[in-house]
Amino acid sequence: MKAEKVILSFVAVFVGLVAAGIAFYFYQSTKVIPTDQTKPSATQVAMQPTKAPNNSDVFTIDSPGDEQVYSQKSITIKGTAVKGATITVSTDDEDQVVQPADNGDFTLTQTIPNGTSLIEFTTIFPDGTVKKIDRTVTFSTENF
Amino acid sequence: MKIKALITVTFLFASLVANAYAAAPSPTQTENSQINQLKNKIASQVAQLKLVEKRGIVGTIQNVAISNNQITLLDVHGQVRYVDVDDITKYEDANGGSLNETDMKKNMEVSVFGIYNKDSQRILARFVSVEVVPTRFYGEITSIDKTNYDVTVMTDDQKSEKVEIDTSSTVVSYSGGATLNTYGFSKLSLGDRVDVIGYPDKKDSSSTIADRLIDYLNAPKDPNITFATPTPIITAAPTGKGAKSISPVK
């Protein structure tokens, strides 16, 4: 009796699986696959090679941050540029020029005007192209 | 029988857990309330400390809404900034003279110094000052007028800028290292790469009066500036052949 029940159960499961398989086959066959393959699929996008970073135009200013407020007139400027670049630092009333070290880092001290003003950083890369970065800085000792 | 055993074991575990909680002294409701209040106060203070900071921005006025105590600026990065003003906001002109909110007009260049709220991204102005922001551009010299002391500079976006060099202008050169050397207008050459910092000429709107001009003597040519350096025209020096001879008057 017990063996019969077990066999019947297995048969029922098998029949169920076959029925589900047939149903799944029909469901898949009703799907329409678009013929337009111009749009890249997610897989294709993922397989595209990533471009190697272009290091010839590296120019960043780490300090000062934009819109930063200082309570002293003399500030430290730190940044990174490609070796061989020429960096000009211009405030409202003076200019300084610096060239980065072998590792690309550069540091200089700059006196900033009273109140809020702009510092413009211009770099000439070895290939002759130019890149500019602006920073707004404020010198103030006001408490509020 | 089995069900009874299961119920007994469940009750046993439940009683153990209950005992474990009961072992810890529970604070009273008043103490809990006080702790929560203190927590909220600390959280509020910390949030306030992190949420606001002093900041200064420079921009061009787009709109002044006096009724709303609000000024809208377009900052140097091209972003719209909202500035709130109140009764204690101070206004100054470019020379430090006192102004008021009604003096603020569209297209004025101003700097704003105040309290910036990181959450709302608005700045509550404590000082608003009218600024004369210098014009800065970079390019190559395409023509030199030695009679009128001006040069034309082509920028990397192919714009031609006329630059006047007057007695107040400082001309310097850079040829390496960290020093700028005094230079002269007469030494400027066609094709030189220059950086100009100046102010618009009030008499000629198409011209800029240079405050400073840096001539980068050894800089490589900018590939984005398409300017053919003209070759100098060599003219033959006049000879005496065929000319009338001049004899000294006795």
C-alpha cells in the first residue's frame, strides 16, 4: 500500500513536471524577438572596452576649495598637473607661475585680496592646449 | 503527550528569556523622556554645525525680489544661486561706499559673503559688494599696432580681442622657473602666447585695457588657435642709382 502511494506520488510529480515543461515551451514560443538589433544590449555595453585615461590633460586644484573662507591673507595652493605643464595663478592684483614636480604635484603660497575674489588657475600643457579652473575665495575675520 | 512536552519546553524557554530581560534595570518613563530630549538636542546642534558654514560667492545679478528679500545670481560656474537678504545685510559699492538693497540691479557683478545652508543650498547674505571683475583671456598675438600701442589676441575659441597697452599696464615675460621678468611692449612678437588680465575700455567697448600681460616665451603653440604667423615682407633698401645727386650748398 505504502509502495503504491510512493510510486503514485513520483508519477504525479513527473506528470506535473512534463506539463509545466510543455506550458513553458509554448509560452517561450509566443515571445516575439525584435529584429532591430541596432541598440546595444546590456551585455554588449558591458563588453565594450573602457578607454584608457588620458593623463596628458591632468590638472586639479586640491586647495583652496571653491567658496572657501580664510581668516588669514596668506593661503597655500596645492594641486596636480602633468609634468612639463606651466601653471599660472592669477588673483585680482597679482600673478604667479609654477611648474609641477616630477610626480605632478605643485604647491605655492598666495596672498589673497580682502573680501571675496576669484583666483584663476591656467595651465599650458606640453602639447600646447590650455585648461582653466576658477576658485572663489574670501578673506574675512568677521564673526556672525 | 508529545504536545504537552512541546508546550512545556516552549514555556520553559519563554520564561528564561523573560528572566534575562528582567535582570537589566529598566529606566523609568521620565528618565527615558529626558534621555530622548538630550539626544535630540545634541543631534540638532551637530546637524546645525554641519549644515551651515560661511561662504563667499561671486556672480552676476539675474533678479532682485525686494518683496521676498531675495537676490538671484548666476555664479562664475554658470549656476543659479539664491541669496536671502535681511535687515542686517550690508551693501557696498566697488569703492567701499554704502548702498542699500534697492541699488542692486540686474547684470551687476557682486560678491556675496554670508551663511550658506547646505540643505537648502541658499546663502543668507551678511555682505553684498559690487565688484569690478577683471576680464581674463588667453591666446596668441595676431597683430601689433605700434602706433596706438595695442595688440590683437586670438583666443582658443577663435575670438579676436583688441588689447590696449597703456602706461599703467604691466608687461611681463615667462621663460621658465618660477619668476616673471619685466618685459616691454616693443618686445612683443606676432604668434606670442599671452595671458591678458584687464578691464573693458569705457571709450571703446570692443577693446580691453590691459592691467597685466604675461608673454609665455617658450610655450608650445596652441593647436586650437588657427593663426598663420605672417612671414615678414623684405623690401629692398633704396639705392642711389637713378636718383639726383645732392651737392652741398657752398
